[in-house]
Amino acid sequence: MAINRYRLLSSLIVLLAVTGSNAQDASSVPSLVVNIVIDQLRSDYMDAFTPLYGQGGFQRLKEKGRYYSQAEYPFSSPDPASAMACLMTGTSPYANGIVGDRWLDRQTLLPVFCVDDDTYPGIHTDEKSSPKHLAVSTIGDELKVSSEGKSFVYSIAPTREAAVLGAGHAGNGAFWLDDWTGKWATTCYYDNYPDWLADYSIRSSLEDRISDIHWEPLNEQVANFQYFVSSGGSKSKPFSHKFKSGRKFREFKATACVNDEVNLLAKEAIEKAGLGTDAVTDLLTLTYYAGAYDHQSAMKFGMEMQDTYARLDRQLEDLFDFVEEKVGMDKTLFIVTSTGYFDSEELMDLSKYRIPTGVFSITKAKALLNMYLIAVYGPGDYVETAIDNQLYLNLKLIENRNLNLTEVLDRCSAFLIQLSGVKDVYTSQRLSLGAGTPGISKLRNAYNPKCSGDILIQVSPGWQLKNEDTHEQSLSRESYLSFPLFFLGAGIVPEKVRIPVSIDQVAPTVAQALRIRAPNACPQAPLNY
């Protein structure tokens, strides 16, 4: 009898221990995930401007977070759209379908913007948008599925593409600043314009305030700091910018000032929508800007760049403190990373320094290639258009004439490689096979069979890529620029990790922390932290 009582008591103790352990484990799932994507953030700038920082922003991330110092994207030439899509889906453009902010629609032969959708009108904007071009699920989508729709998923960004791709297919709302009115806009694709946002827009309209916003150095420390080597070694003068032109909102969105607007709305969403206040995990994706003033050269606006990082440090601190007060750092998982760096470089004549350079015109290359194909196969418009460094062939014409596509592509490649300024030529078939060339995996990951061009021209470093039709011009560079990845809060053990990590590992890492499925096209294993 005593033995039976002892066994019963032992069983109860074990049961209570297991139950207590499960309860403890369940409570460790974050109540709120705040995903901060900083457009153009660079590790070298972040470290260089350390003397301008306080203790609660970047220093807090470095000292109390898990800090990966060498993060990179698994595909070539990321831009804000393809970077956001990769971060949220855990996979590259080859699978998620977002090869960039725009590509060619082969049916209409017109450029397609990555979140355009005529089916869903905008609210407080003329732009019609949805995530229909995003071909796979996001971490926010999987959170919605796992919570049976109870989780809140919001995305706030200066730009439309970052907001929509951050919210994904199942999100509650994507909010961005309209280029023409400065109002917080959204699309009818998502839930109705929330009452808390309507009230906030009346109380704190950027349109009413922008004429009073005056961007100057944050303090004397920024004004006296000298990182960029200026012409002749002369000291830079403090800057002063106001926003009063016809494109004032677009200019404002490419400054450090826009991050304050993102923070203000983020706080409103957390407080009024009650994010992170119950047992169901919520996701808030925020996009900040850390690029050069008005997307121009950082060398030309060096003090503005210094001030951007100094302000960004304060803006991060402000958000961290607010979330700590309202939700708690132990209940919040922060992810902070970058889109990578690809802002405009100042176009200069490198020939006077005897550096190999030149101008490669994609428009002229298109015309020359078409003339060559006419000479080989007879009259016709074989090359339909050019976007960035890609050429789109007239596949219907090639099919109607019973031409061998492999032969046509090989001829195109052999012809184009002879042009000055061309480093290499990649056809769609060469990229699909993905073998035989070092580094081709990143190019293949950036390619998507449904929307990428048939021919990708790799312009030699130091050369300028020019498109006379669109008046776009850029400098080709292949220099390595690292950016950081941080995890902070929710039981994260501080550590600095110096080995390179790929951004497509973020989504499965968050999924593991939330105990949900990773996005449906995500092949990567989670990071250990």
C-alpha cells in the first residue's frame, strides 16, 4: 500500500514538473516580433560613426544582441523590393518571383512594377497594389495560418513596395507615404483603413507639417565630425534642407527624417491596435532609410550621411524604449538588418586617372543585336526591349519561324561578348543550368524564368551602364560591402558572430522561435542562437 502511494506521489511530481516545463516553454514564445529593415545600411558606415552614438541604439544591439557582422543576400544585385521579398520568404527571386522593383510583361511589352495590381484601388493614393506577384508565402503568412488568423501582421514603410511585400498575402495592413500627398496610404487588398490610423492621420498629417521640417545636423558633434575625405581636405560645411519643391515628399522619403514618421506610426499601431498584448504573437515590419540624401552620392553629401546614422541610432533607441515599456523586451523579438547597399554612385570620368572605363549603352546593344539577327535569320524585331542590363527576345517570332532557341541564344551571347564594356553574357538557358562558372549561383538565384530577360549582360567594373530610352545611367561595381544582422530581446544570448550568414536564413529562424512552419519555399535551416 505504501509502495502504491509512493508511486502515485512520484507520478504526480513528474506530471507537475512536465506541466510546469511546458508552461514555461510556451511563455517563451515572443508576444511581438518587430522586424526592422534598414534600407542601404552598411557595416562600415555603422562602425565609422560610432563616436556619434548613444548607448541605446546600435550599441545596445551590439552589446545585448546576437550580432552577425557579415550578412549577405544569396543572389546578385539586390534592390529594396527583391531584398524585402527574400527576407520575408526565406528564398531568392528564382522562387519568390520578385526579381526587382520592375520587369517586363511579355504580353503587353510594358514594364511591370512589383506590387502593381489594377484589381485593388488604393486608399489615400492613386496607386493600385497587392502582393500578387509574390509567388510564395511569407513568415507573416505562416504566422496568420498558425494562429487561425488571430495574429496581427502590419508593415509600415516609406515606400509602397517595402510596405506591401513586408505585409505579404495575409497581412492586416501595409502602410506607406504617398509620393504626392504625403498621406499614409494603403490598398483595398488588405483590411479596411483602421480607425486608429484615420485618427492619427488627422492629428499628425505630414502634409500639414512638412513645410516646417528643417533638416540640419543633429548636434555640433555631427557638424564637427569628419569621416569622408573631401576635395582638397577642406572641412564640410553644415547642411540645411527644407522640403518645398513639387517633389518634396519623394525627397523627404530619401532622408533620415522619414524614420521619425515610421516610428510615430509604429508606436500608434502598437498602442492602439494592442500589438503584443495577448498570448497570440503579432508581427510588425518596419522599413527605415539609411541611404544617401535623395538617392545621390554619399561622397557628395557626406555630412548628411553622418547625420543619418546618428539620427538612426536615436530612432532605434526611441523604438526600443517604447516597446520595452509597452510590451517588454523579454516578450519581444527584434530583427534588425539591411536591404544591402546599392544607392547611386557619382558618375565621374575615371579615364583621367587611367582607370579602365567607358559607357556601355544597353540601347545601342539592343539595336546592334537585332541587326545581327536580321542578317542571320531575315527581317524581324528579334529583340523586344531592354530593362537594366537585360534583353528580352521576341520568343513568339522565334517560335513562329521554327528557329532553334538554343542556337539563337548562343549566337546572341557570342555576338554581345565582343562589345566593349561587356565582362560576360548569361543566357536564360545558361542560368537555368547553373553550372560551369564560378559565382553563377548568385546570378541564377536572381533570375526568374517568368519575368527575367532572356539575356543578362554583365558590364565590366568601372564602366557605366546607360539606357537612352529611360535616361537611366549607373556605374558598375563589384566591391564587397557587408551589412549587419541583429537579433535582440526574447531570450537572445549576446554574441558577435563573424562568419558570413545568408539573409534567407532569417525567416526559418523566426519561424523556429515562434514554433510555426517556415515559409513554403524556404529551403534554409534556421540560425542557432
